[in-house]
Amino acid sequence: MLIFEIALILLASKVAGDISMRLGQPAVLGKLLIGIVLGPSVLGLITDQEVLHEISEIGVILLMFLAGLETDLDELRSNAKASVFVGLGGILLPFIGGYMMGQWLGLSFYPAIFLGLLLSATSVSISVQSLREMNRLKSPEGTTILGAAIIDDVVVVLLLAFVMSLAGSADATFGAVLLKKVLFFAGAILASWKLVPWLMKYLSNLRTSETTVTAGLILCFLFAYVSELAGVATIIGAYMAGVAISLTKERHEVFEKVETISYSFFVPVFFTSIGVTADLSGIGQYWVVALVLSLVAIATKLIGSGIGAKLAGFSTRSSLGIGTGMVSRGEVALIMASIGLQSNLLEPWMFTVSVVVVLVTTIVTPPLLKRIFAEAKQL
């Protein structure tokens, strides 16, 4: 059954992506929507979600690894200030909006705080794919979005650890969590500088086939694994591995072959599985809450990050595009929502609403990005 489901997902995602592009929308939008159709909310053709989740995890890791390989480090440095402004702006306003929504819904203090943090999360994987399709990933706007998303993830995870320690739900103190992240980034930077070039050269000289691309994948998954151990999203580790390899002479070979592997199998499964995992059967009586919270999630992230971009010197349209690129909550917010459910900071009905909000923010991001950057190109 799993083999048939994979074949169905691959076929459906490619066809849906093509239809989406014919309608003037990014291909990723069609892949997300077809996942909802195939999943339990509509046709119920995909049932083996556990295995598909593991495959999709590899898909998003490879997607961000490719984004790292395409990153211009000089461009990333030159947009560091903008990334900080955008990242912090994309945390502050959604946090306030989420907390106020929690108060409106009658949540107690810590669950309302948690909802604010949930809305502050950013998952840039959807924006990365949309920007790649529009050839804007290497632009100042694309680089700023990538940098800001990393800042978002780190700051929100630290705040989450702090809040959960106060709420008595954390297994570790805030200081320990902070130390783990500092050690991870220090170690990753050191490894990128000293270890990665040597390891790429050594493994590439082994007398077996495809050693260069295998070396790249080894580093990608190692960085992702260690980042997860440190409490940082796997996609950040994968992205840092890609940036490190982008400074070596093997970058082009690694990129070309990993791109083929990723976009023929793993990435389509990832995008489609987002829609598949969204079970909307229990949202009936909470649809008004889900709608209002979705609008708050979209508006606060777009405005907060957009203001940050404007303060950093971007034009109004570029600021709007950057704000839009930060809207998607994706898998990062889903992980946080699961943590909240397990820690009793989210009630089951609120978890269902949160899943819908994540889905809505993920679906609206590609067409909004397409519209803004397409109009900017015409000016």
C-alpha cells in the first residue's frame, strides 16, 4: 500500500504543480492543495502517514540544504542587519497578536503566551521553493528572508524553553537550553571552516561511485542531526551545511546531483504531505476561531516583518514581499503545536485550530509572493 501511495503522491504532485503553473501560480501551491484532496479531509487515499512523514522530513532537509548551496555568503553578510530587523519584527507583532487572541478566547496566562509564540514561528521552506521558482532566492529579499527565518527559529525556541520552564513543563532549565544552542552554532561555524573542506576533499577521493555527492549528503544529515540534538530545527543545520559546502570547489557537482534526487522524489512528498497531514474533520464548530486566528497570523507576520524590512532600508514593495515570505508557519509551528499539546499548554480543540492556521498560512504564502514579485518585475 505504501508503494502505491508514494506513486500516487508523485504523480498527483507533478500534475497539480503543472496545473497551478498554467493558472499563473507557483507549482508548490498545487502540491499543497492536492495533499489536502488526497488526505483524510477529502478522498482519504493516503493512510500511511507515519512513513510519509519520515520521507517528507528528508525532503525539507534537502530543500534547505539546496538553499544553503545557493546562498551567496557575501550577500548574506550584507543583509545581516535587515535579517535581524525582519526577524525581530516578525516575532514581536505576532506574539502580541497571538497573546491577545488567547485572552479573547479565554485562555489562561501561559497557554495565551504559548499561542503568541506559536504565531511567532516561521517556516521558510515554502517561501524558499516559491522564490526558487521565480529565480529570486539569491536576491537581497530572498537572502534577508532566509537570514530572518533562522533568527526567528532560534529566538522563538529560546523563548519557548523559557516559558515552559516557568510553566513547569520543561525538562531542562533555560540556561541549559541557551548553552546548547550557543555550543551548536559555535561548533557548526568551526566545523564549516575547518572540517567541511577537508572532509569533502577526503571523501571525494574515495574509489567508489558518486563520492562527492555522498560526502555532501553525509554532512547535510550530520549537521541536521546535531542541530536537532541542540534543540534547533533540522532545517537550520541542513542550511548551514549547504552554506559551508557552497564555499568549496565541489559545490556545483553536489548541487546538481542533490537537486535531481530531491525534486524527483523527496521534495514532492514533503509538499504534498503537508496537506495530507491536515485532518480538518474536527474543525466544524471552531471554524470562526480558525478564520480569525489565521487572519491575525497572516497580518501580524506580514506587517511586523515588513516594518522591519522598511526600517532596514528596503522599498515598500520589497518590504511587503519580505513580510509575505515570512508568513508561512509550516512544519516548525506544527512541531511547536505538538509540544504544546503534550505539555497541556494547548487543549485538543486549540491544537486542531492551530493545525488549520498553519495550513492556511502555508497555502496563502506562494500566491502572495508570486503576485508581489511579479508586479515588482513589471515596474
